[in-house]
Amino acid sequence: MKKFVLLIFICIYQISISQESNLVEISINASVLDYDSKKGIPFSEVNFIDKNIGVLTDTEGNFSLNFLDQNINDDDIFSITAYGYDTIKTSVDKLYKFLNNTNKFFLKKLNNQNNWFDEDDTNDNYIFGKVFSVSGPIQGASIKLKNSLIEAKSDFEGYFKIKANLNDILSINFLGMIEKQILIEDFDDKYILLKTDAQILDQVTITNTPELSDEVETGYGKKKKKSVGFSTSTITSEDISPGAVTVVDAIRGKFANVQVEYNQEGAATGNKSQIYVRGGSLSLNNSAAAIFDVEGLIYSEVPDFIDPQQIESITLLRSLGATNRYGSQGRGGVFLIKMKSLSRKAERLLNSLKVKGNDYKEQVSRIDFDSLKPYYVKDFIKAKRLSEAKQQFFTLKDGVYELSVPFYIESFDHFKNIDKEFAISILKSIAEKAKDNPKALKTIAYKLEEIGEFKNAKIIYQRLLSIRPLDEQSYRDLALIYKENEDYDLAASLFDIMLNNKLKNVNMLGLQETVVNEAAHLYFTELDKLTLTDFPLKTLKTYIPKNDWRNFGFDYRIIFDWNDPAVEFNVQFVGPKKKYYDWSHTVLDDKDLLEDELNYGYNTEEFIIEKSDKGKWLINIENYTIQDESNPTYIKYTVFKNYGRPNEIKKVEVIDLNKLKQKINLDVLNYYN
């Protein structure tokens, strides 16, 4: 390949030669652009096929692909793929000749994407509008087109757009607000005022009185520990001097444009000292002291009761993005402090089982889902021939069940073990109808993952990212599906984008701890596949304490994903000593969390069981929501045994919450490690 080295050198690409190994490292810096608009295409997949060398473009369509010259041959294939576009492929030989002239790749749009979605929206009409309350714009409001599977979501400023025609009816809703319906009589912009549901507000006020130290006032109401902001700089325990005895000692001199206010005697005075951050949302004439977020607890004064030697990391949040979640209280900056611990999630779960008064005395049965099969599935079973059962499906599909998501899911479940190709075509048919409905698309993706159809699931998650680019969940789910498809280089690249806050107008704080565990899992299980990738190793180590890093892995890791942030349900864990812990995803128990999920677009919760008493763990679940019959909430339940270890076992189950009329036993885990 020496004949190409000169070509690369003449262009803008960098070549570095190692004096020790005499290896040539090549870095291709280029852009992927839309052929028509000439705008950058974000998250395009750039790689060498079958080489595990690849990267994703950033939010502007730019990429830097690094590889060793000796790992690529002249006849290897270079590929660029983007959702909704034609894939381009070329040999390495032709690639270098191309790069000698330009570093811009142009992709043409497809009319369809692998027969899943028709991307030609030229004949669609759009309604534009804004959702707000008396307090201001509402982010995360749901705007649905009645009698269809078309749905939209309002952005940070309350704006939305949705496909609709004259005489259609829009239904607008948000947590704790009274639903409003409007008739589309013209294509003028719609301004929609939602009023607070006084009944719900009264219930929350009476029933749920959280501690003030566990929340902070923002422009969107009170936020809990998940409501933080953008990270700009971090120090770890290695940066904290062994002689530091206060938090001020740990911070002083470690961050640019940070100053400590002393008392009259000239020394920091514990909780009376204040720290000021210059820059970000502050000016010299508008100063405010920084606040402190210690494992989710908010302090307006320096928490000098903390032993700095037990601090794992301190992150300074000072950008305008941070104030989006902390509100005016965070305008002076936020110091996010993480303490050293084995596993915060494991400790929280196990400690909750030690309290008094939570003895488990119920008898909860496991539901028999087979007994709840709808009549049409029973008719499929009774059919004498497969062709007859298929015809029954088509008849119902074109009739009363045309827009019923459960109909397609139940039909898929029936046919998947008989004719897998036909079963997948059933999901394709509903995916096209629901291509603008994240709730239905997530259900389809869950079912594909359940049977190991990861390549098709990837198409769904790419679609979700295209219609919900401001949702945290879109990026996390896509990273995981890249890993399942063994695209480890692309998964690593996306983890780098998420953990290093490279997403425009999006941060991953709602899913941060979950994403950290999943990135670490990729690193420890596929380390040999991550050579010269963009894996964010340095950043990842700032989130995980040293001891946890050296011994990464959990006895059990349990993840719940659901397709509707507004759904209300309860998960109950019962330990070997018959003590229970309830995690309630309800307005009454945690309205702030549900609001945060709606605003920032995430719907995942993980639980860790580590170093528990030996015996059986019960996991029960109960539904509290009256479900939409045509598009109910589905939960994907994933459990890992020995997570991140060589003997890891994984199980996935998808549950239709509409079938849960009472509390049921979801699983029994045998803990004998």
C-alpha cells in the first residue's frame, strides 16, 4: 500500500509513523453530506466491511477514521451507510484516488429503507404549533392524530409539527394536564393552552411530600437527582491531594475560572464558604454561588461534612445546558460529586430491604399468557392449513384490526415459530402504518430483539432516532443494537458521543448510570475488538470507582424498558429473607421522574443485585394504567446473570401491560453465587 501513502499525504489527511514499530497510522478526516441539500448527515456509519474498523459521523456529518496501514488491503471494501440513504461502497484502491480530489461524500436519499418504511413524504401536510401552560412552554407534550398511529412531541420551547389534514382531530396531552382536542379547520399555526388537572395536583400534594434536599426547583417544576446538566470538566480521586481535608481543598486550583470566597479571617469556613464560577451563564455583574449535587442530594452551600478522600469524582457543570435542568438555582454552576462505592444501585436496592415493616406475606401467581390469547389466534391454531391461517390474518388486517398494534403483535407471536419470514412481514406491515409513532415502533423493536432479529431491530431504532433526535433513549438503544449486531466499532463511537456530551441539544444524564454500565460492559467483553476505535475509556473511568473498575461485573443486572414514559406501574423485589422493595413509576410516587422522562425522552430503569443473601429473589409487577386498546404499553424485561463476566447469561421477555389485571410474578431468580 506504499503507493497510496503519498496520495494521502498530499491531501489533508494525517500520517504518523511510529519510530518503534515502523507502523503507519492513517487518519481520514471527511464529511458525509446529503446530495440534494448539501447538509451533513449525522450518525452515518463509516467503516471497512468485516474489519471492525469504523466510526459514526458527528451531528454535523463529519468523521475522523483512524486505522493502521497494515490492517487494510487494497481490495478491502470501504462503506458509508446512513438511514434513509443509498449505501456507497468502494475498494480501498479507489477510495484513496477519490480522497486525492475531495474529502466530501454525497449520499442520495432512498424511497424506502429495506422495505420497512416508505420515506417519500412529499404528499404529506403538516400542522405546526406550540403547547404551553400559564407557566410557559411545555416540553414533552404528546400530540396525537385521532384514529391513526401518527404522533408527535413538543420540543424544549413547546413547538411541534405533525402530519394532518383538514377535518382531522388532534389530541394534546401532558402529565398532570387536562387533555385538549382541536379540529383542524385550516393550516394556520396552532397555539394550545393546557390547564392543570386540579384533581391530580391535589392527590400529589397530599400523598407525596418529598424531602427538599432531594430536589431542586426548575422552570419545569421540581427535579430530582436525574435532572442535572452538561459536564464540562472532571477531576477524579487521583487528582485530589492526600492532604485535602475539605471539599474546598479538593476543588481549589483544579478548575479554570473558579474562586473560593473566604471569611473575614481568610480561611474557608465550612458550610459558610462559597464557590463562584466565572463564565457559562454568569457575568461579572451577575454572580451567583455554585450549588452541589452529591449523589442526587442538592446543597446550596459547600458540603464540608464530606471526606474528600471518599470522593470518586467531581464534575463541574457550567454550560447553559445545565441550567435547562437545574433552573435558575444552577446558574452559578453545579459541582456534581460522586462518592466511592461498590455499586450505588446495588446498595440502594439491598439497603431498602433492611428497613422495618416491609415483610412480604403475599402469594402472587405467575400469569398464564397462553390462556389470554385472543379469539383470532385461537382461530389461527384451529386452521387446517398454514395458508388458511394466513388468509384469516389478511382478512382481519384489512378490516377492524387495521390499526390495532396488539393484533399484529399477537399474530407475530403465533407465526414466528411456524413461518419466521411471514411473521417478520407482519411487523413490517404495522411498522409502515406506525412509522411516526415511537410507542408502536418500540414495541416492534422489542419483539424483534426477543427473537434475536437484531439487524431488523436496528432499522427500527434508526427510524426512532430520525423522528426523535432529541430523546436520550434514541441514542442509548441504537448503541446497544450496534453491539448486538457485532458492530463494536460503531457502538464504541456512539458511546463516545454520549459520554463526552457531543450531542447537540441532548445530554444523557437521565440514563447516565445505565449508559456507563453498558459502555463498561462493551469494553470488558469485547476489548480485543476495540483497537483504534473511539471508545471513551478515559471518560468512562471517571464514572466508575477504581475498585469497581478492577472487578467490573454484577451477579444480576435487571433492566426494564417501556414504550410510553407516561405509563404507571410498580415493580416489586422480594429478597431471600422475604423483605420487599417497591419501585413505583407513578404520578403519586414520583411525578418529577415521569416529567423528566417525558421532557428528555427516556424510558429505562436498571436494578443491580450484588453480594446478596443466598436464596430466591421474586420479581413482581403490577399495572396501574388504563391502557389504550389499540396501542397499549409494552415492557421489555431483560435480566443478566453474571453481567460482564465470562459465564454471563441473558434473557429477554416482552410483556403487554394491558393483560395485567392484577399483580403477577414476573420472574424468580436463584441467587447462589
